[in-house]
Amino acid sequence: MEIEEIKIDSIKDLIVASSSFFLPTRKDGFFDAYKFCQKFEAKKILKLFSTQINNQIIGYISLILDPENNFLDIGPMFILKNYRGKGYGQKQVEFVITWAKLNNYKTIETRTWGNNLGSRKIFNSLNFIQTKEIKNDRIDGDSSIFFELSL
């Protein structure tokens, strides 16, 4: 498995397809992962990494950077369905932790929804602390769970 930086347009189809994975979305509207990434790329604060096996892209993870405050936020991360449950998501987050340390970031934040047990398990296993829960803020009544890791 390899993880490497990639430009947004190189994996546009995968990012667009992944938007449906983020449903049920927040009550404030449909989440479009590609537009989300474009917005931060335009501000030059997006880092996007692809996850590959045998030169086939099986997923991605996005980072929203705030270098002035030594902080980054894990944005959308995604693994193709056939590759889920095999540790690739955890490897993505481990990569981000290492990358953040090498680039002098002090804090990583992220969020997921309450019933996304896979992501919650990853963040808990890597010592992220749950900092907040917003109940019933998703279309299906689920909550948003916020995590933070101090480096």
C-alpha cells in the first residue's frame, strides 16, 4: 500500500462518487465532497493524499491546513467498499499523524457521524479524544462526533 500526495482533478471521479458515502448528511444540506475540496484548494490550504494498492487508487484522505496555528483538520476520507475493514483507513490516519509531526503541526481535529463505527474505532485506537457531540444534527437523526489529537 502507498499513500502519496495527489491533485484534486486526478481523482475527481472518486471524490464525486464518495459524496454519496457521506449520507446521511447534516440537516443543513447535501454534502458534496468535491466542492468541499475545491473550496479549500482555492484557498491553498488543502492537502489531498491517495491510497493505492498495485498502482490502483482505492481511497483518499484530505487535510485542511492552518499552518499559522499549527493545526490541521482531517476532511473527507474514503476507502472503496471492497477494501473497507482491512485497515486502510487506519493506515491513512497513521500517515496523517506522521505527516503532521514532520510538518510541525501540533493538533489534528476531525469529525464523523455517530453511527460511523469504523471511523470512531480508528480515531479512538490512535488516541484521539472525543471533544464534542452534536446530537440529532443529521437527516436520519444521528449525531456528529468531534475528535482531537494533540501531537
